[in-house]
Amino acid sequence: MTTDAAHHDVVVIGGGLVGAAIAHGLAGRVERLALLDEGDVALRASRGNFGLVWVQSKGLGNPAYGAWTLASARAWPGLARDLQEATGIDVRLEQPGGLSVMLSDDEVEARVASMQRMLAQPGMPAYEWQLLDPVALRARVPGIGSAVRAALYCRHDGHVNPLKLLRALHAALRGANVDVRSGHPVDRIEPLARGFRVHGPHGHLTTDRVVLASGLGNARLAPMVGLVAPVRPQRGQVVVLERLRPFLRYPITTLRQTDEGTVLIGDSQEDDGPTDGVGLPVLATLAERALLTFPALRDARVVRTWAALRVMSPDGFPVYDASTRWPGAFIATCHSGVTLAAAHARLLAPSLAQGALPAAVQSFSAARFDVPAAA
């Protein structure tokens, strides 16, 4: 940013998967668009994402989230096609359906009951799912371990390569002549009589509208424009195995094989504050469950481990809001940046281009947390 920067119609703050997907959807709909990206010094989730496009299990306690997730899964082929046409990058979207594997009868009972409660909620979209017993599961997934008691299958689930997705989004933005500024953190947002002035160490720029999509950074920025972002970091650790011959067509909640053959093991959930380190006890638990699921992985080499921070609200659902105090300021915060990328680009962004939130996300306002304490 420089002090003589040109005025923009919209500035998106945050260059991870959420901000980049929103900016991709805005490109071509607004004339002067900027994306401010703090860069890899940020505690971003995008480069540590597991890569699932996931529908099953999304919506218990908030059927609108189930509808939003399903809409995004259905919009994903269009986003993948758009990105490949614009950049030549195949993000390797595959939607063969996905599996939740259960290793005990108690897990099976709890998982089925949760699925039934979720789909019975008023307003929850109906979709098909199957409980696969060991015989049906092994016919579909050869090599599955004898410890696996059952698996829940949903045909809407899938996965992508999240690193290729982030690269494709940024390449598409630059190809569309979006003003992408890497290494540009934001210190302060100043509301003006009309619009906003965004300040950073490189100067400032002005804009009619601003979209906060900076993950955990939204907690600091939101109050500057009359919004709130009650988010906390939740650490997830991942074990990365060497590249193997393709053996796993279906992504599993805790295990998947990438398009390049790498095997990822994950799904830890730790509320340890803003630290992205790894720990052997958690990694050992992840590895043990993976070996019970696929015993043949015992001979595979671990090549690296990593951790990243999810962006979690108090109830785990997204936060989308428009400022009433400072019209033109919006916020988008969620922990499902891959799953919801298509919704952000193809459903949310067109409404933001018109200066409003779509009806589908009205129930995700942070006002839902303004509940008086019991006397």
C-alpha cells in the first residue's frame, strides 16, 4: 500500500482460502478490487488444510449450515472448471463420496444416532447416506482393517489438493487484473464519512467496501468497523506418509490419499491457544488409528508432520455479518475454507458485489452469541 494508492470499490483483507475465494467471486463483478495478504508469516490454516470437501456431519444444531455446505459441494465442479480454464491448474477435485470409519460398536451407535438427529432437524436438506457393514465396506475399499466395525458413506463428499487450490485462486486473481498485494498486513481500518481507509506498514488505501476474511486476525480487525469475530484457534496435527501407489479412492475423515500419492493422516482437535507445534502423543494416536484402518500402512515411511490452526467460533459454525454502524463492512469467518470455497466464490461473492449478504447466510450473524446470562 502507498499513500497515493488508487481508490478501490472493494478491498478483501486476507489472502487465504476464504479471502481468495471471495475475491475470485468478486473479480469481474466490481471494477476496482484489491486483496491484501499478510503472507506466510500469518498463522494461516490454508497451507495446512487436510483438503476435504465434506458434507456429512455438517449441520447438527444448525440446519442452515447443512444447507450451505451441501450447496457448496454442488457448486464445486463449477469452481474447479472455472479455475482450470482461467489458469490451467487442475485442483484435482474428486467427489466419489466419503467415508467416516468407526472402530467400535459404541462409535457406530453414536455416529448413526448423530446422523439421524441431524437429518431430522426442520430445514435440514435431505440427502442419502449409507451405513456400510464390514462385508460391504471391504468390497468397496480393499485392504480395510479387521478392526473397522463399519463406515458411514455419503456420496456428496470428496476432496481437492488445497495447495493447488490456493495457487489457482491467486493465479486467477492476477490474471483478472485484481490488485493482489502480498506481504501487506493491515494495522488499522478507519471508517470514513463514505467508505474506509485501510492502514498498514506500507501506507494506506481507500475503499467503498471492505471484506474481513483474515481468519484469526478478524478478531482484532472486526471491532474497528463495528463488527465482532468471536473466534479462537484450534490446532490440528497431520502425519504425512510417503507417496504410495493409489489404493484409496474414497477420502476418509481421518485419512486420505492425494492425487500425487501422498497419504495424509489427521483430524486432531486441540484447544491449546495460538501454537502450531506438533507433539508425539497426538501424532502417535493418529498413527495408531490409521494402522487399525489400513494395516498395510505399517510399512510406509513418515516423511513429515505439521500442524495448523483452525478458525473456530463458539459453536463451530461460520460467522458472516454486515456492519450496521459502518455500512459497507463485511466479515466472513469459518473453519471449512476448502469445503466452502465454492459457496464463497459462487454464492456469497455475487451478493457482496451488490453490497449485501445473501439470504442463505443471514442466520450466521455473530448476534446469535448475544444471549443474556441466566439470573
